[in-house]
Amino acid sequence: MVWLIRRIALSILMLWLVVTVIFLSLYIMPGDPVMLLLGADGFAPDPAAVAALRAELGLDQPIYVQYLRKLWSLLHFDLGISIVGDTPVIQDIARRLPRTLELVGVGALLSLIIGIPAGVRAGLKRGGGFDRIASAVTGFAQAVPVFVIGTILVLVLAQNLRLVPAGGYVDFAVDPARHILLLLMPSTAIAVGLSAIVFRITRASVLDVMPQDYVRTARAKGVPTARINSHHILRNALMPVVTVFALHVGTLLSGTVLVEFVFNWPGLSGMLISGVISRDYTVVTGVLTVTSAIFILINLLVDIVYSVLDPRVRR
């Protein structure tokens, strides 16, 4: 319990540091969002209007006051109002975040279903035909960019074979079948590269665990091979897989820009890019804060899973 409390406290400290870095980075960026917004038509804005909008957004306050107000707002789950859209950022994120989480979640699940069994089999049968073929295929899959994989999927499955729609989004409550069809290709595009990483880490971990003394001892005692593979090899081999997998899944939360663009999936990445282009710093800070919080939460959950797989971590 003490170990868990310390990990939670460390995660909160990390989130505070991330929020501070995001705030300071955007504060020192060149360009004034107020001037950009009021001078959108190419004319010099009225100084009175500029001063009024800066006061409304709190940008006329000293930087430490803005920082403290930002922290106070975050404690109340208030991410501010979009400068361009004039809507609460938390509402836009709440609408788009489940779409990105669904996309990443399904892609991650597919990568585990493909990568772990294939990696275990390749590791247990090192040098065999399956190992060679799988290693070659995953090497190619890991080298090809995700937008190329997405484009190939669109050309083959959507345009040539016409098995699935080329892209778009339909809410699950409106049309469940079409929603699943539209989700299939972008999640597969994510799963291809991630499953290659999971495969390689799993295979390497299995090869590292197999020569260990406890595995040889279990074989010498006559323990069935299936039990050795599942309890002695797989369980210990999964620890580095969990760590690497979680890091990549956390990165995907803000790295699905190309996938969402290719398949016209209205997720969180598109909102971040729009905020950067329009210099809507409220949207940018809101999206970065939420994705950072999710990334830190994923790492906390990984530490908990790691401690279950290996209780020595808690000591």
C-alpha cells in the first residue's frame, strides 16, 4: 500500500511538471493569440478591443497570476474556453477523446492478439520456418510508415475489393454495423506497426527467459511443457512486453494524426492540429494536458501490473 501511495504521489508530481512545462512553452511562443484572432481580416484591430479581449482571457495579468489561475482551473476540471470556437474546451475534448481512445484501444488489442502468440511461438521454435517468416514480415511492417499502410488498406480493401468504406465516422448508436466497418481499417493500420513491436519484444523476452535456471529446474523435475511455457516462460517474458507496449500506446494517443487524417476519423489529434494552426492556445494546452494525464495514468497502471507479475518491484 505504501508503494502504491508513493507511485500515485509521483504521478501527480509528474502531471504538475508537465502542466508547468506546457504553460511556459506556450507563453514564450511567438505571436499573440488576441492579435491573431482580432486581426484575422488583415486589418489592424482596435486597441480597445484588443485590451478588452486580453482582459477577458486574463492575458493582461502577470504570468504568475495566469499560472496560478491555470492550476486552480485544472483542479476544477476547467480547461478554459476556446478562443476561436468560443466553446468550453472540456466539452470538445469529451466529444472527441472517446473516438481516439476507441481507435487506439482496438488497434492495441489487435496488436496484442497478433503479436504475443506469434512472438511466443517464434521464441519457443527459434530458427524454424515460422520464426523466419514472422520475423521478416514484422520487420517490413515496422519499417513501413502508418500512413502508407493506411493508404494501401484504402486502395485494396475499399477501392479495389469494395469490402469496407474508404473512411469517415458514424456514431455507434446511430449505425453500429457501419461504425464497426469504419473502425476496421484505421485500427488495423495502427495494429500493424504495433503488433510488429510486440512480436519482437515478446520473442526476445522468451529467448531471454528460456535459458534461466528456474526453467531448467522445472524441466528437470518433469513439469509438463505446457505449464512451463505458461507459468515459467510466458509470465516472466511478459514484463518487458508490458512496459514497451504501454509506452507505445501512450504515444499513440497524440500520434494518430496521420491515421485520423487518412481515414477522416474525427478524433483528438485533429483538434490539436486545428488548435496549433489557429494559435488557439487554450485548445492546445487542453489537449496536451489531457493526453499527458492519460499517458501518466497508463504508466501508473503499468507499474501496478508489473508489481503483480513480479512482486519484487514493490520492495
